[in-house]
Amino acid sequence: MVGMSFVTTAVFARMAWEQFLQIEFPYFFLLGLAAYPSFFYTVYRFLRRFGQMEELNAVYVSAKFVSSVQAIMASTVGYIVSSSCKHIIDDQHWLTSSYTQFAIPYFIYDIYAMFLCHWHKYRVKGHESAGTRTLRTVVRTYLHKEFLMVVHHLFMVLVCFPMSVLWRQGKGDFFLGCMLMAELSTPFVCLGKVLILYKQQHTLLHKVNGIIMLITFFCCRILLFPYMYWVYGHYAGLPLYRVPFSIPAEYNLGSAILMAPQVYWFGLICRGAFRVYRSQGAAKDQVLRNGHRPETQVLD
């Protein structure tokens, strides 16, 4: 399945970038290429100098902060675009193409930012040597751990970006706005990871954030696709179950490729939440048992 997805991505990428070469000079794309790394470095230097953070923590928190800011911007733009398009096919909004060009470099930057986080974690675990062999090991373990995320990011850059800018021909801004709102769950995912970094899994903040993360992730990344099918069915006068058979096959394929990793990641989130809940229940039982032992001894 992974191999098929990789081949499909490669085929789409070649066709998409042939079209991308015909686009007018992408000012917003170049602005995004400069903005995200610059923002990351600024936050990193601030945390190191004024926050007195260790290097690993500064890199990790900076990466998650940039991701959260990008997600807030994307979901805000998505809401503006989708709510402004009364006709789901023909209505257009100027933010659609402009922000898409600005946002897509984020995925390029994030591949490197994730690698930086992985690299510093690797060094903290006792692998301080920076030789060629160590670098190869880090890259190999990084790609093994984040393979699906890297493929997802490359798919967004090499396929979704050219498709959204060129192949749509100005159609479907409403649906692109809906896709941007999928980022609404990202700040909560990032906050959860930062809390885990600081070993705050058992705090009230982590519990509340986890609940919000589950709800937003499920609604904005899983239910999003059936919702868009339902909206199109309402527009075309079709029941939901007939929509996949009335649209071009490539639309269904693209939706399946984008939705599959979301379902996988949601499963991981649910498994992690259940693991935390189970461990807290076991710890609570242990505390109760320990708390009753002195009473039992006194009564005896």
C-alpha cells in the first residue's frame, strides 16, 4: 500500500510540476520560503537567550510554535474563504491562491524542522558524535519514524499545490477553504507534544487539551471528507452514497490518499489517550491501596 502511494505520488508530481513551470512568478511562494525558517530561528534565539531553555527544548518548542501559528492562519483563511463562497463551485476568493502559495513552503520547512527535533533528541540520548556515519544513522531513523509524515508533506508540495493553483482553473475555492480548516487541530496536537516533552502528561491541562485535540482532529480531519461529499451532493441534488460515483475518479483517489493518513494518525491518538487513561487508573488504584494500608493497620 505504501509503495503504491509512493508511485502514485511520483506520477502526480511529475505531471503537476510540468504545469507549475507555467505559473506566473510566485511572490507569495518565495515569501513563504523565507518566512517560516526566519520565524523559527527568531523564536529559537528568543527562547535560548531570554527563556534560558536547553537547546533541545528550544528547538522543539520553536518548531511546534511555528506549526501552531501556521495552523491558526490556515484555519482562519479557510473559514473566511469557505464562508464567503456561497456557490461552492464557481465563487472565488483572492486569499485562496495567495495563501496557498504562501502556505505550501511550510511543508518544505517542516520536513527540516522535524529532522532538527529528531537530531537533537538523538544527541540527548547519548549519541553526541557528529560523524558521517552518525548522520546517516539519524537520517535513516528519522525517515523510518516519520516516513508517513514526510510522504504526506511531499504529496502536499508536489501534487496538491500545483493542483490547487493550476488544475482547478478557479473552481472550488469553497472546498479548498474546507481543506485549510483541517489545520484547526494542529495547535492542540503541538501543545500535547510540548506537554509530553516537559513530562506533564498527568496535569489537568494535558487532559483538557487531549479532549479538545480528539474532537477537533476527528471533526476537521476525518468528518471533513464526508462533509464535503455531502455538500456537493446537496448542490448536485444527489444522496451522499451516490456522490463518489458521480465525480471524476481522480477526486476520489485524491480524497482517499489525503484521508488515509488522517485515519491512521487518529488511531494513534486514540491509542495514546487510552494508554494514558489506563496508566492513570492503575496509578490511582495503587494510591488508594497505599492510602488504606495505614488505616487497616490501625484498625487491626
